Amino acid sequence: MESVYVKLAKKAIEEYLVNGKKISCCKLIDELERKKACFVSIHLLNGDLRGCIGTILPVQENLCEEIINNAISAATRDPRFKPINKVELEHLKISVDVLSELEKVDGYEQLDQKKYGVLVEAGAYKRGVLLPDLEGVDSVEEQVKIAKMKGGIGEGEEFVIYRFQVERHY
């Protein structure tokens, strides 16, 4: 059964693509009232990624707004893909990952690519993020390497690693 988080993300994407409007939050469940960061991932039915946008720290008033904004952005503003069109709506799978707070780690031994996502940071402007438990990411070293690449962090550059957990909703 589809979670309320995914239903909200789907409704936000559909309303935006079909009518050009952003839905508003109404009183739903207490969990959506909390202030949390999240990622919305959109996949084709064959599993290929079609869009993914999220926040590491909450920027909206509550999780409901965070999901709505990230869902619309994943569908229309992921720079890796052309915007989704309304014809594609019935051919998509959506997931919502709600993030825990970031924890700074001292080394790779405190990581687990299946359990934790990572944020790798160098200086004030270089940040790379990778969610946990992604297909094809089979080691902590590979997870950190991909996050560094996404953040434009070069070999030999000093960096800090943070970990986080996710509640994944389908």
C-alpha cells in the first residue's frame, strides 16, 4: 500500500504538471507537521532514475511543504533530465526519503552504505550527497567517492563526512 508521503508527492507532481498549480498543505497527519528534510525520487517503471531532488536540512515550515516542493523540483528541475510531462505520469514510481539529522563521523568505519547516506563537504561551497542503500553502490569507499565526485571535491582535498539515516516510503 502506498504511503501518505508518496500520495502527497504524486498529488503535488500531478497538480503542478496538469494545472500548473502548487497544492497547499492541509491538516493531514502529525508526522507531516514536523520539520524534516527529505528527498523525492522519481523512477520509470523499469527502475531507471527520472528525477531526484531533496534537502539535507529542512528549509520549509514542515515536512508536508518539504515533500511538495521537492516533488515538483524532482519532476521539473533536476538538471540531469528534461522536465517530466503529464503523459509520463502513469509510468512513474515515486519514493520519499525522510532524513534524520546529520551526524559528523570520524572515519569510514562509522559508515555503512546500506544503513547510512553521506554528505561529504569541503570548504564552504563543495557538498556531495548520496542516499543509502542504492543499487550498484557496494562499499563505503564507493559511496564516499561518488558523493565527492557529485560535490566537485578533488583528490587530495580535505573533506568532512556526515552520515544520516532515512525512512524510505514507497
